Amino acid sequence: MLFDLDLIKKVYAQLPGKIESARKLTGKPLTLAEKILYSHIFQPPQAPYQRGKDYVDFAPDRVAMQDATAQMALLQFMTCGRDKVAVPSTVHCDHLIQAKVGAVKDLATAIDVNKEVYDFLASISNKYGIGFWKPGAGIIHQVVLENYAFPGGMMIGTDSHTPNAGGLGMIAIGVGGADAVDVMAGLPWELKMPKLIGVKVTGKLNGWTSAKDVILWVAGQLTVKGGTGAIVEYFGDGADSLSATGKGTICNMGAEIGATCSLFAYDSKMSAYLRATDREEVAALADGVREHLRPDQEVYNDPEKFYDQVLYLDLDKLEPYLNGPFTPDLATPISQMKAVVEEKGWPSKLEVALIGSCTNSSYEDMSRSASIVKDAINKGLKAVSEFTITPGSEQVRYTIERDGFIKEFEEVGGVVLANACGPCIGQWARHIDDPNRKNTILTSYNRNFAKRNDGLASTHAFVASPEIVTALAMAGTIAFNPITDTLKNDKGEDVKLAEPKGFELPPHGFAVDDPGYQEPAKDGSGVQVVVKADSQRLQLLSPFSEWENSDLTGLKLLIKAKGKCTTDHISMAGPWLKFRGHLDNISNNMLIGAINFFNDQTDSVKSQVSGEYGPVPATQRQYKQLAIGTVVVGDENYGEGSSREHAAMEPRHLGVRAIIVKSFARIHETNLKKQGMLALTFADKADYDKVQEDDTIDIVGLTAFAPGKPLTMILHHRDVSTDSVTLNHTYNESQIEWFKAGSALNLIRRQFQN
């Protein structure tokens, strides 16, 4: 479908002039990221911005929200005083559908179980002019790519994999709900000017390799924090050779390296995808400004001069990868996998193989996987592992059913799930005889932290392309290389799987009966949004309290988190998703997945009130009842993973005053600031070791809180000794005002009340 054509026309009409002004301002040729960034600055800039240093106010073109995060975002928006969103915005119901038996029954169950939430989201969308995509319509990022993404645009979305839209040349950034409120309210959206990482891609994919292997390789090069604060821009002939949906896959999983977003230049592949999804007018408009939707030629000629870091990748030499377990940046080429599995002692038996998700659920993905399945059937093979398939949208599902792929998946033993996130976010009924037994699953998803997919710490989750996942499902082991190895068929013969073949776009075009879209009312003033007072799923918000104009003293240590602490550790998904609209209820999962440094256990911390160990949320509620503020201490890249703002709102709601860590993931740090929290880092990372279990903590210097000026933490130990620790921060003037007001939303509310 075609949406927002007038908006896109306006963006393209202004693009040449804005880019020329940016060239004059910076005095140099521009990368594509710079062109889009400078053309979306809220007020015309007077001087060039320094990458990685200067905060910039941007004006995104649109906002996208998924149902789990939209609840809190819209609960916040309805308190800000506007009667309609200022920019095009959408809600997509994809997170609350649990995968159990199959698409039809699972969707019906979800609609029944989540009726209260869906009715709330539909009505609040209708009231405030927000497009609503019903349950079953598809996964947010695939639906956005099919309907809303456009080259040269800028979008924010309340999901960390929003950068998927970079596959159509759009700067699309994952944010928390409070950031979405800013943009929907018509206010500027603040971001530190990103650094730029260039990836020059040459050659062409062949054989078993796919676009997924590009990002699996990049993740291995940069690690889970190597892209933090940066936009990753892919360029070169090899980049142009990739399909638009393949580009989307790469941009989607760029979230796993901490990147602000990822981006490809506009080319014929994007034009073809726009036309295939009934957006011929957008393609024609983009063709007319093509030179402005690609880096300047000087950038191609000398990339080292224009990017902060450059990687070089030859697709001719790339081989398939399997990344994992427990982290998406542990990259192993498939040719080495068997040896590494034996060396590490990982369970080689593949118990479940899962394809689809927002990362790899395009028609191209499904057609290439289906070709492997068809070949396997013809050669007398069946899936040895449990095998699930998740289409990305109703349009994709309807089209692959028409073209016979679903029948082939089912014939080989596969189960087709609803068009939703499902197992990728833990919304899945995992079949296993002993949940404590070490086991292995393989997905074509993006994220594989411990417990991410099935809640089991014993599960070794690996990530690969849909093609490799499908092939290994036939083998039943991750120690199988389809490029070189053979399988025994039902006649006892040794057979080899043929290389996957597929279609970038459906030869007979896309088709869909009901895409699942609900247009909002033109005038929503009469629409009622109902939240029951006794609801266990939804809760109206009360403003957080303002800062008390003094240093924070007498704080207690709630937990010193050890090692990796993602937003999944801070605020788990899975069964907790049903409480995403009820802040108090979901706060009962706060930090239950974090490992306590002092006892190596999860959800077990010492209360300095009772002296006993207990669950983290219950201990914190005890402190809150006694009006005792607390501190959370963490390790490197704290809060990596999902954009989940609940991971910031829950500590704020329960009375945690400061999060002090070695380093933050970008989105989580911003989310904490937005909620009026102190997000601080150790000036000397070794000071992490000085924090003791029974410490009483003071944070001083707040009465002179200023950009670039460190704060001080005084640790009062049980033996009466003390340590003074310097704490750094990245707050600018406006963010300090958020802290003083109690939250950014408190300031917005004042602005619309005045």
C-alpha cells in the first residue's frame, strides 16, 4: 500500500537544497548518512557537528511502535496534552502472540487473551490519528519495509530492530517510548551525532552464502559494542548487488553490534522492491533524486578519508557463518563449525531449527529455504530437528502459500507459525524433556542471549541464515556442512543437498486478501480510551517526582551485576510481555535475570534492612516502602539489546536513584536519562571492584550538576572505611533539566500546559 506520499514528495523536494547547504557547511563531500542526518535537523545548523561529541536535535519523518512498547509510549503520550500526533505514526501488534501449535489457533488465542490490550491500542490509535496494524498483520519491521520505509527518510521506532528500514536507504533508529513521545508531540528528537563506520562490499554472493552472512561476519569483526554510537554504512558494487530485503536483514541485525543504525545507498534493487510493493510513485520520486540518495563519488574513491573506521568485505570469499552460543558476535565459519563444536563441548544435536522473524522472513528468504526443502523431499529426506517457520507479514504468508511453499514446509515436517515475533522474543511453548539439560537450537533470528528464546539457561542458541538453518534441520546437527557433507536418505543412500535457489521478488507479484490495517478516525475527539481501574494489564501513569535539589545520601546497594546484563536481564520478555502496559506489575521482573556479583546467583540480593537474601524486586520494594534510595552497579555495555524502556522505568518506579556502570549501551542510557534517572560511568573502571555488598552510598556534586563535570560517589563500607570514586556522565544541559524535573515527560507536559 502507498502511505504518506505528500510527506515523501516534500522530503525529496527539499533534499537537494539541504544537501548542498550541508556540503557548504561542512566544506567536504558527504556520505549518505551525513546527507540524511543534515537534511533532518530540526533547525538549520549554523556550524558542522562533531561526530561522537555534539548533541543534535532532529526532526524524524515518522514513528513506528510495536504492541509491547506502544502501550507505555501511548500511556505517556496521552498525558502530554496533544490531541493528535504531529508526524505519521503506526502501531503493530506482533509481540503478544505466543507460538504453541500453529498460526490459526495461536492467533485466535492471542486475540482472546490480549483483547483488553488490543482494544486499548486500537482505540488510542483511533483517537490520536495513529495507523493500527491488527494482530496477524505481521512483524513491525517487515510491515514497515513493505509499506512505509523510503530512501532518504528518517524514522524512529520503539524497537531495537527498527534499523531494518535501512534496507530501503532510510535512517531508522530504535528508541524508547519517551523519545517516541517527543516526536509524536512535534518536539525535536535529540541524538548525539553518530560516528560513521563504512563497510566497502565487493564481489557477489554465491552458493550457500546469503545477506545474513554479511552481518554475521561484521558482528564477528566489531563485537556487540563495536558499533556503539555509530551508523554503519555499506557501499560498493557488492552492496548494490544485494536485494532490498537482504539489505534489510543486514541493517536489522546491526542492532547486535550496538550500532545506532545501518544504511545502504539507493539503487535498482530498492527501486524494484518499491515497485513490487505497489509504491511505483515513490520509486519514481527516488529515481529523480538518486544522486542525493547515495554517497558522493569522492567517498567511494577514498573511504578512509570520510569514515571513522572502514571494513572491507569480498562477497566472493564469504562463507556461511553460525554465530553463538549466548552472544551474537561469536562468529564461526561453517567450515570450522564441526571442529569448534568438538573443542568447546557444545551439544551438537540440533533439537529445534527456526526460520523467519523480523530479520529473515522475506519472500526471498522463504523461497530459498523452500528450494532446500523441495530438494530434500525429492531426495528422500525429512526434517530431523523440530522445524518452525515464521512469515514476516500477512502479505508474505499469503504469497508463499499461493506459491506452494507452505505446503512444502509442512510436507518435510515444518510447522508454520503466526506472522509475529513468537520464539524470537520468548513467546514460544518450547518442547523439551528436561529444561536443565544442555541442548542446542539454531535460528535465523538476530539475538541469542541466554534465555532469550526459550527462558532456559541450558539452551545453546546459534544464529545463521534461513538456508543454513533449513539444511541443518535436515541433518539434525550443527556439525554438518551442506557445502561438503552428505546425508543418509530413507533408502540408506548418501545424498547431498543442492545449493539454494530463490527469487528476490515473487515472479507473480505479491498478493494479500486482508493486510490487517485500520485507518484512524479523521477526528478522534469523540473516541473514548478506556483503562479499567482494576486492570492487571494496563495502568494509567502518575508523574515521577522531581529532584529534591540536594545531593543523594544514604543510598543502599541493590545489586552489583556481574558480566553481561542486557535489557532481557533487566526486564525479561516472554510471559512478562502481558504486563507491558502495567508499570507496577511488570516491575516484579526487575533485574531478576542479572547475576549478583557477590553470590553468582540470579534474583538473589542481600537486604540491608533485614540482612536476608531475597528476590531483587521484593527487596527493592522494601527499600521503597522505607523511602530508602538505592543504586544499581553494572559491568560493560550495560543494557545492550532491546530498546525496552521498561528496563529504565521499572527501577525509576521502584525507587532506584542511579545506575553506575563501566559502560552503557546507547538506547538504554538515553532511556534512563528520559525517566529522570542518573546514568553514570566509572571514570576508572577498576573502581567497580571497590563496591561492596553492604555499602551505603552518597552521590555528591549534584547541586552543581553540569555538562562535562564529573560527580563523586562516596562508598561507606561496613568496616567504617570509605572510598571516593569519580563518576563520569554524558548529560547535556537539556538532559540535566530532565533529571531535575523528574523526567523528560514532565517537561513536555509543562510546555503544553503553558
